[in-house]
Amino acid sequence: MDHLYIFGTIVFTVYGQLIIKWQVAQAGILPVAITGKIWFLLRLLLNPWIISGIVITFLGGLCWMAAMTKFELSYAYPFMSLAFVLVLGLSVVLFQETLTFPKILGMILIIMGIFIGSR
């Protein structure tokens, strides 16, 4: 049951990253002028989807704090690498990002590292 705190941290972190990427991509390119940048970022901060991403990421932080009461950091932290694997896989599916051999190899190494580190 305690592992759900780590799982929640990972899921909430991944959600936040994907939502922010989705909405930032829809908003367009960051303007060059400083005032344009400020207004662009303020509009993003007021976007309900971005707000949900920030809130969910905060909830992930709360889950992480709960996990830290149950596990040693050296045990729990390697599981956070699963967020990289999930974000990469979902970015390929949702955003049609490129999946290259080095990325696949990196994911395999991350998963092997988690497996070895958790023993």
C-alpha cells in the first residue's frame, strides 16, 4: 500500500508534464519581445489546463512527502525514473515525437537500473 505514494507521485508528475506540453504547444511560439513573453506566459498561467497541471504536480509533491515517511530516499528515488519512461512513451503516442534507438536504449537502461536498485 505504501508504494501507492510513489506511484501517485509518478502519475501526477507525468500528467502535469503532458498537460503543460499540450497547452504550450497549442499556445504557439514564445514571442521575442520581453513584454510579449510576459503576456504569453501570463495567459498560460491562467489557462485552466495549465492550472490543473500545476495543481496535480503539487499533489504529486504531497504524495512524495508521504512516500518519504515510508521509504528511504535511496530506495524510492530511482522509481521516479519511471516518469521519464512514461513521458517518453506518451510523448510519442500523444505528440508524435520521434522515438530513436538511443531513446529506446535509455529507457531500457532506466528500467534495468530501477530493477537492480530496488533489490
